[in-house]
Amino acid sequence: MEKPVPRVAVVVFLVKGKSVLLGRRRSSFGDSTFALPGGHLEFGESFEECGAREMEEETGLVITKTELLTVTNNVHLEEPKPCHYVTVFLRAVLADPNQVPQNLEPEKCYGWDWFDWDNLPKPLFLPLEKMVLSGFNPFPATTG
């Protein structure tokens, strides 16, 4: 049997006001949980390129002002197929605020919607849930 190796996932907190874009997963891993748009880092890609590509592939949205927020190390031994993900979390905004998300990968997602950060849907995808429970806030600090 082949030994599992860590993979790199890049996910994007697309923020609008105090809301974030989440999709409900259709997957053997985390099925029906709410997750951020994102996916696997491809060879030679920057985190920002990956986030923008995945966002457009999954939702049709074009993003801008992409910045690195944090990285988590997620080892899932209890899953039917053990996996290890290094997850890179980015933050971005819509290039055009009038864009509307489309579900371009219906075999992987039930649909996309905006959710208020203080009233997120349940259940959340495990890596996102761990961040929320830790008190992480994806919104820029306001000065003034």
C-alpha cells in the first residue's frame, strides 16, 4: 500500500461586509459541511494564483487584494482514507462587487452563498470549524 503524503490546499476567505462566501461540500470527505472555496496547489503556482484559479473554477468570481492570513496543519487519521493537509488561508475581495457566485462544479458543491461571520451555518468543514472555534477572525482590523 502506498504511504499517504501531505498535500497543500489553498482556500479563500472571500469577504463582503461582515460576510464570507461558503459552499456546501459534495465529497467523500466532509460531505454536506460548509467550506471555503479552494483546492489543491498545482506545481509552480503561487498561493495567490491558486486561490484566484480555484475561486474562478468553482464560483466564476474574479478576486483581488489577495493576502495570506494563516496556515494550518491538518492530519485526519480517523477518516475512511487518512489524509494530511497543509491548508493555506487567504483573504480576498471581489474585483467587481456586483458579481454573483455560480455553482460551476455541482458534482463537488451543492451551492454557494454569503453567510454572516457571527451566524455561520453548521456543520462547518473541519479545518474551518477548528479556526472558528479558536477565535480566528478573517476580517481586517479597522483603525480609527
